Amino acid sequence: MNAKVEKVVVPVKSYHLKDRLARPVDHDKRLYYKRIPSIVELCIQAGVDMPEYPTLRKSRPIGAIQADVQEGRDTLKQANESIDLVINKGWSEMTNVHCKYKDDTSAGKSLHISTLKEPSNFPGSECIAPDMGLQQVMESSNDSANDERVTEFLDVLESDTQITAEKTLEAWTIMRIGVRKLMDKYPVKVCGYCTEVHVGPVGHKVRLCKAYKNQMRGGHHGWQQAALHDIIPHQYVWHVPDVNGPPLAHELRKYYGQVPAVVELCVQAGASIPHAWRPFMRLDVAIPLLEECDMVV
């Protein structure tokens, strides 16, 4: 039977986080979070803006925001202590205390309780706009001239299978390199028992692990640092030396190589063999005939 694209490029999904620094996803609230491809979630956390997947971005480091919140709480505490002092000493000292408040306010320390209640009002916690360069690229892609170029490019790809294979293999390689660089800066977690992937500094608390003896863990995942093949898994297939030749024999399986399905598909379509995957194809191994299999040392 004919395979689908999901069999060649295995999709890996994870929960979309509106705030990557918020509390982990709880098991009872898992249905409130969308499941999107892990690569898309990693790119969103790295700065890509997508209207259908909103996210909260900080214009300042979270440590500086916490310092502002703590400073506001200390100021509010001092204000409450001063008010108690005024009530205890009477109305005679109210004028001096009011002058003190006025000096503090002019120095830049706000004593408004409405501002100190909500940490989101402090500088640094507001949402920032996405990169203007990305918006310009998205706006330029809607121009009629660019649409004509895209249409011409797609026509060339449809007419020439080899060019399509070359571009597909090149895009797949660039995607792997880009994901590897993003994973060095933005943490990605994977369960040590199953294939669940979570993009974020802390793994979620959804108890849906179906690995061996998951009852002993209560369905909890065992999070560890993820590797590249966890977020982009390889679907290995046998390398066919000659597409028009006889089918692969089970007795000669030790002479065949294995490569990812994307690489094998593009090579059979006419793309040049990547240098990194040549050893996996075992091109330097001479495949004997089926009658000579028992005589090979």
C-alpha cells in the first residue's frame, strides 16, 4: 500500500505554552492546551510570531522583573508602617509625613497601591512586538510579484523531479541544523520511558506515560535532556542499490545499508547522495548473488 507523508517525516507534537516561564501543565488542565508540532513550538519560543498561537514575551529578564516587584512590595510595606505611625502619633505629625511621601514620589518611588497590586504593571512585563524584519518578510510575500515568482518556482519543481529532490533534501538538512542550534539555547525535554517531548525549561505533569511499568510511577514521565533525533526522529529504511533491479533478498540483508526515508526518497528521485549518509548506505560493499551467499567469507 502507498505510504503517507507522516510515515516518511514522523510528526512529534507537544503542548503549546503561552508563557514558557509559567507553572508546568497540570494533568487536570491538559485539555486547555493545544498540541502542535514540537518544531513549531520551539520556533515560537525562539521568537517567531504566529497569530494562531499567541505567546507572552518579556522585554526584560525575569530576574529584573522580580526585583521590581520586590521593590514595590517593600515600598508598600514602608507606606503602611508610616501610615500606622501617623495614626498613633496623632494629627500633628501628618504634615511632615505627607511631605516625606511627596519627596519619595518625586524621587521615582511610586506608592500607589493599584500599581503595586498587579506585577504586570511593572516595566518589563509587557508584551513586545515581534521582529519587524520578520513582519516585513511576511508582508512582502503577499505582493503580486513574489506570488508570480513562487508560482514559477513551483512549476519548475513539478516539471523537474531532480530539482524537487535536491531542494527537499537541502531543506531537510537546513531544518536539522537550525533545530540543533535552537536546542542549544532553548531547553527541550523528553521522557526517558516513552517518546513524549516537551519544549520548555520544566517538563509537564500530565500523567499519560504508557511505557513499561508506568503504574509504578502513576503515569508520570521521567524527563531528561532531549537529543536531536527525539524531536526529529529518523524513519530508517533499507537502501536500494538498483531501483530497476531485483527486489532485496532477506538472506542478503547484512550487505544492505539503512538511511532515513527522506534521504532514500530524494536519492531515488535523482538527488546527489549526501556525504554524511554515504557510510550508512554501504556503497563500498559488494553485494553477492543469492547463490553465492553461502560461499562468502
